[in-house]
Amino acid sequence: MPNKYNGKHLKLWTPATYRIEVEGDLDKSFSERLGGMRITRSRRENQTAVTTLEGRVRDQAELAGVMNSLYELHLSILSVQNLTENSGEAGHDSDKSFPSEPEREDST
């Protein structure tokens, strides 16, 4: 997997904007439970549901709370992406993407 790390550090106590994709259909009414994140739903070509949450969290503790809530709802995490630098917020970390499953090299 390519390393996109650029040497900047995101501190535990700094706010950041994230995009989280989960497999499944999550109603917009869950926004408040998930830190007020904006919820959008879409379908893949095979018609499976994907829900995207996007929003700003105060710190890593709030992000962990959102992630724990998604776990409690039995939703598989597809990706977590830090959008902070891309949205023009200076002084914060850049785009980071964490796939839910590491890419595996074919050993054949």
C-alpha cells in the first residue's frame, strides 16, 4: 500500500474534518448521535448500500465516539479520510485514508 504520509502530525486535541464511509443504509436521523455529521446514502453498481458521513469533530475523542457508535450499529467501516487540509483549514494535517482492510499482495 502506498504511503501518503507527509510528515505532519495530527494531535489528539485538534479539530478536524472527516469523511467516513460505511457499508449499509444509515438513516439521516442518526446525525445527532454521530456528532452532527452530514449523512448521505448511495448504492454501488451491485446495489449494495454505502453511507457517507462527513463533518468536523472537536478532537480524536469525538472521532472515537463516532466510530464506536458505528460499531454499535453493526456497520462495517469502508474508509476514514481526514479532509482538513483539503477544505482550506490551515495548520492541520493533510488527507489521510485508512482502508478498512489492508491490501494484500497476491502470492501466486
